[in-house]
Amino acid sequence: VPFKQVENLSHDSLIRRAASLVTDSSSTFLSQATLALIDAITEYSKAVHTLVALQRRHLNSLGKLSPAEEDSVWQVIIRQRAEVNDRQDECKRFESTWISAVKMCETAAEAAYTSGAEHASITVRTNIQVALSQVEEAQKLSADADKKLAETKVMEIERMAQYTASQSKNDEEDIPEAYLRED
Amino acid sequence: VPFKQVENLSHDSLIRRAASLVTDSSSTFLSQATLALIDAITEYSKAVHTLVALQRRHLNSLGKLSPAEEDSVWQVIIRQRAEVNDRQDECKRFESTWISAVKMCETAAEAAYTSGAEHASITVRTNIQVALSQVEEAQKLSADADKKLAETKVMEIERMAQYTASQSKNDEEDIPEAYLRED
């Protein structure tokens, strides 16, 4: 079919194909970035929940531990706080990649549309929507974890105030300094 | 080498690879768009030069042709003007694709850089520079053709004025209407 062959070699046809390659690779890039971001958010949420559990357990054992036990509990909490910070940094890092992947896909969708590759343009736009809603779901998990952490902080302040009041009646044992640290 | 394997499966590594795919396909897209635009500009320039040659030949034969010959020369010039317009439309169309391909490559370069694929980012930026200079070269050709067309227009107005003046002394033969048309 000679007409068909000429069509396949036309600039328009070659540009359309190249534009489809770009939307395909942009979609792949977006899906890798989305998976990485969701994993990072999930790991961050888990780390926060672990920190919350440790802090609550510690609050419930206030005054019931020996100084050595108290100290080892503190070491665990401090390590977990560092873990939470690391996970948060990773979230930020993958979030910036993910934002640039979304931008990439939007540019690819536009370029495909301009080049007459409407189908490729629609496909990549659908992929953007899917990625947005997946990340939104994951962000609900981390928002939930952040909320629990904030609640624990309030609880901590109250309990420590009670504990200090009761302690100052008894003796002058200091509150571990690390406990007052900002996180 | 187990460490190597873990590296290859890390999110960072997968993202970097996907970002390189995007820069590769964006470069392909840009080179197709560049070839198409350069071809379109070249064809436009050729069409303009042909029109200039036809118009100059016609001016040199003013008053030397029979009405039938005059008419057939006019048909050729009118057809060539239409050809020039078509070629110009094609230039505009491919130019808009090309601009979106450049934008695409810039976004891809940025995304690759954010993802840690610095080499891919540099490569695509180099490709953008090459494309820009290639198109610039081609645009010099069409600017040159446009200049010749403008010169011919001035020459045309002068010669037609002379011819009309000399004709009004002789008889009342009209200037073909198509000649006065804007192009």
C-alpha cells in the first residue's frame, strides 16, 4: 500500500510517534516517582506511629522506672525521632521529584496535543489524575500520623506538668533534658 | 554483587532511569520537530525564490506579451503565490510543534536534574542548543527570501507606475486586477 507508506514517513507522522514516545516515558517516570513518594509517605507514617507508641508507653510508666531503665527508654525515643526526621527528608526529596514528574507529564500532554497525538495526550492526562489521587490517599495516612503525634505532644505536656508537680513535693529529681527538646 | 542489585532496584535508581528515558524521547521528539521545521522553512524559501523569479521575469516582459500570454503568466504567478502561502502555513504549524518540543526538552532537563540524572540533563540541554542553532540557520534562508520578495515588490510598484504612465499615453489597456491584490 504505497499511500500508507508515504503517510508513515511524513514529518507529521514521525512527530506524532515521537510525541507518543515522550508521553509514554513521562508516564513511566511519573509512575516511578509516585511509587517512591507513596513508599516514603508510608514509611514516614509508620515511623511516626512507632514514635507515638513509644512516647505513650513512656508517659504511662512515668515514675515507675529506675534511672537506668528511664535512660534506655530515652535512647530508643531519641533514635526514633531521628528516624522520623530522616523519613520526612525522604518524603520532601521524593515530593520534589514527583512534582517535576507531574509537570513533565503536563508538558508532554500539551506537546502531544499540539502534534496531533490526541490519544497519547488523553492517556497521559488520565495517568496524572490517577497519580494525584494515589498521592492524596497516601497523604491522608501521614496527616493522620501527624495528628496523633500532635495529640501525644499535648498529652506529654500535661502528664509532665502533673509529674513535675508531684515530684517537687517528693524530691528534686530532674526531668531528662532530652525530653524538653523541640522535635 | 548483592549491594549492586539493591542499588539497581532502589527508587532513586529507577527514577533516574525513567528520567533518562524521558530526556531520550524528548530529544528524539525535538530532532523530528527540528527536521520538519527546517524542511518547511527550506521549502518556503524555495517557493519564495521561484515567485520572485517569476515576478521579475514578468516585469521584464511588460508590454512585450500578447493578452493571452500575459494571462497565462498571471496564472502561473497566482498559483505560485498560493504555494508560498501554503508553505508559510506549514512553517507556522511546524514552528508551534518545534516550540513545544523545545519546552518539552527544557522540562525534561529540569526533571532529570531533580532526579539526579545530571548527565541526561546535560545531554538534552546540548541537544536544545544544537536545535536552536540549526533552526536559526534555516531562518536566515527564509529571511533572505523574504527580503528579495520585498525588493521585488518595490521594483514592481515602480515598473508598474512607469508602464501605466507610458500606456496612458498610448491606450487605456487595464492593469490586470490580480496584480494589485495584496499578498
